Amino acid sequence: MKPPININNFVEEYRRDNDEFNREFDINEISLGVIKSFITPNLSDPELYSTYTIDEVTADKINKCLSNKISFDFDTYEYCFQRYGDYDE
């Protein structure tokens, strides 16, 4: 498989009552190295392509790195970090 030509980092928001996807927030302004300082990758996933749950402590660390802060609502939503690669066909 060819390496990705573009990688995008998102915080995804899902409703707690039905797990329905609500929206996503682009957090590409945060480097992978910084993201790894508050999200510990699984041993088999050093590039963070798996889905990682975001708790309130991690949400605060993410917001400290963003110019446009995310209004997290943990009473209504669950949040996940997701990293996607775009590949050249």
C-alpha cells in the first residue's frame, strides 16, 4: 500500500443517547507529536489511526492547542480522536 498523500486529524462528536454521529472538528493545526503527548497510542498503532476516546482532561489539552476552541458538551455527546489518510489511487 502506498503511503497517504494527506493526513487529517479530527475530533468526532457522537450523541450519547443513540451513538449517532453529530459532527467533526478539524484539529490539523496540532502536530502528531503534540497529540501523542495526550493520547497514548496502542503498541500496534504508532501513527494513531485507531479511534481513541477523548475524556474531559484530554479535551482541555486539545483546546489549549487550538486557535478556535471546541465547545465540548460531555453531558450530551461522546468524543473520539480519529485520524484519516487520503491515498493516491
